[in-house]
Amino acid sequence: MISPELGQFFDAAFLYCKRWFSQEVSIVENRHFADITAERFLSEYVYVVLNSGMKNAVAEKVFQHFMAKMDVTVINHLGKRRAVEQALANYRTWFRNLKELDNKLAYLELLPWIGPITKYHLARNLGLDYAKPDRHMIRLAQKHGFSSDVTRMCQELADLKGLRVGTVDVILWRYIACGCP
């Protein structure tokens, strides 16, 4: 059950993101897995790998440099660089496999540098409707009576607001990540 406090928090987050991150919110709300190409899959995979354990602003810069030339030498983290090298060699096969499977989330976790949390980030970015249970979102869920169940919290807000789960996730995460209350 969504508390009035969580509803008000979401409304504030929504207005903030509408003003400062409307394009990102629109992309998440309108992206569907059926529309994803192998090349988009590669791009989203690299984005999530680079963001793993790194501040988003830093990861964005590395991602932009990489995408401009598809040059892995701009990736200083050896493990991430190796994962991206594997992706460059295998992304078409990975994407083909992903399209054929029912349990896409389990498959994503098998990919290099994708783990039990980042699989949700990648899934959401690929147009699958998931929320990423990272530490910020878990803390928010706990604060508002959802234990650590980020998915249920985002699903209830999505149902209430007429949005996708992934959209609710990105709105709440952006708001928190920007240091808003």
C-alpha cells in the first residue's frame, strides 16, 4: 500500500524529472524490448557495464568516448574492458539468445560483468519492465514499508500513476541520485 508520504515523494520526483530529465523518462517509458536491435543491445550492455560501481557522471563520459570510436582502450578498468571486448565479439549471438528465451532476466545475469543487481538495470534499459533494486531504492522501499521489495514498491506506484515499473524506477532513482530529499 502506497503511503501518502511515498505518494508525495513520487509526485515531487516526477515533477523534478519532468523538468530536468524528461527525455530520459520518456525513453524508459516508451522503450519496448520488441523494438530493440542487436546494436542497441550492445550499446545498453556497454552502458550498464560502465555504470556498474561507478558514478553515473563519470560512466557517461567514458561511455560517450567509447561509443564515438568503439575503442576499448578508453575503458581503464581491466575487468570492464574485457567484458566489453567479449561483447563486441559476441553481442549478436547474445542478443539472438536473449530474444528466444522466456527468462530473459536469468540470461542477462550470465553475461560478463552483469550481476544480480545490474541485470535489472540492463533489462530496464532494454525495454523490459523492471526496477533495479540498488542501495538507494532498497533504502526508499524500507523507509516506506516495503521491506526491501523495490519491485513491489515500483509496481504499486506504477499501477497508481499509470506508468511502467521501469519508469517509476528511473524517476525515483534520478531524484534520489541528484540529492533531492
